[in-house]
Amino acid sequence: MFFLTLSQIVGYLISIIIILVIVQFVISLLVAFNVVSMHNHWVAAIYRAVNALLEPILRPIRRLMPDTGAIDFSPLVLIVLLNIVNIILRNLAISTF
């Protein structure tokens, strides 16, 4: 029962990280297409906060991946890896239950 609860807590944390990756992606697209400006203090503060939270996680993935030019695939790799970890933990929790 403890492992099931622990796997659910980790699942929620994984969901929060995935949401942060999506927020970072959306804000970067909005800035790239000049929908919002980084001169807006609210947008800049959110973007810096999300980057500060995600950069320690994304940096090792970026070091391992080959250079693909202008496109950064590390957020996609992070989402896939987090989903794999979530599936493994959930199946382990179910098998011990």
C-alpha cells in the first residue's frame, strides 16, 4: 500500500513537471511569434521561473543529445522519459499490491 501511495505522489510530481515543460514551450512560442514580449515583467518572471525549475533537468539531456540545430528536442525527450518512469513505477506498485 505504501508503494502505491508513493507511486501516485511521484506520478503527480511528474505531471507537474510535464505541465511546466508545456508552459515553457507555449511561452517560448508566444515570444517567438511576438504575441507577448519579454519586456512584460509578468511574462518574463514566469519564463525565468519555469526555466530555473526545468534547466537542471534539461541540461543533462541536452548534453547527451546530438546537436539538431535550431530545434531543441530535450523537452520532448524529458516528457517521454518521465512517462516511462511513471509507467514503470505504476506497474511496480500494482504488482506489489
